Amino acid sequence: MLLKLQQIIVKPGQQMLLQDVSWEQLENILEEMGEKRAGRISYSHGWLEIMVPLPEHEKDKELIGDLVKILLEILQIDFEPFGSTTLKNERMRQAVEPDTSFYIQNYAAVIGKNRIDLTIDPPPDLAIEVDITSRTRFENYEILGVPELWRYTQQGLEISLLQQGKYIKSQSSPNFPDIPIVELVNEYVKQCLTIGRSQAIRNFRNWVKNNL
């Protein structure tokens, strides 16, 4: 007897791992889960992980995404935000959904697109993962060729840059050269928890305008 996806319950903060999932089954699962879903997926060579984030994960994701948008806008850098769109490449048997993602260098290639197919589209220039409960699968992003990956954990922000097919840790971001990104993100996420999101965002805008 085949299980239907709606029979499977994954609670916030939990993950479910399925093996021997074909590409066709993956596509069907994504369609059944729909666009506006709580769960995120990570798929590699038949292994499918479905994770449902906690509410605090969503708050951190939104805040960090907003900080990036503010930086790009004030610096007048063209970009296309793609949120947690599914990044997939059937040939590579890989799919992953970042918490948020941005096309910056390659923004012109995706103008007007709603979905990304990495067999024809370039990968996003920046993907962001908030790992409060789950472990980011770096291998997905490495294989798909995402040049810069940010991972925010309870210890703060980590930046990984793709070099010769593997991620190496970095203290700086090539998308934001000469800007102390790690310190900024850590500081304003912390401010959000103490003085609230609105004031933290205002403080960040003021810092960017006064210092850049």
C-alpha cells in the first residue's frame, strides 16, 4: 500500500529522511506539497530530506534576508531575490531549497522568471541557510555550483565560498567587499531580539548610510 504525502506528519523542528526517491517521485512530492508550504526539501541521488522549521528560524531568515536587501538597495546594486525557491538540476540528481537566495552578478539572467532550472539557469550568487534545528547539506550547494553560502546558527554567521568545487570558510563576502558582514549580521540579529525588529532595521539602515 502506497502512503500519500498528506498522511505523513513532520512537526516543526523535525526532519524526515526518505531513500530511493526517484526524480519523478520528487517532482510529484514538490507538486503535492505546493508553493506555500511549511516544509523545505533537500534531495541528493535518491535521498530526500523534508524539514519543517521552527518559528524562530523563520524570523531569523526574514531578518537576514531584509539586511541583504537593504545593503543592495542602498549600495544601488541590481539584484533579483528568489527566496526559498527550489534549486534543482535533474542531470545532477540534486535539489535544495535555501531559506533565501539572491541573484546579484547574474541578476539579468533571471529577470521575469518565477522558477529556476539549473540545467539552463545559473545558480544564485548567494544562498542563505538558517540552521537552528537542522544541518545544512553543503554537498547540494557544492554540486549545484552556488558560489557563496551563508549559514546562520546559534553561534552566528558563517560564510562559505566555493573554490575548486569545495566550500572554504571566509570572514568576508565577495558580494559585499570591504564590509564586515559577519559582525553586522550577528549584531543586528542580536539587536532584533533585544529591541525588536523595527528598531534593529532602522539602526542598520542608519549604519549603512553613515559608514558606506
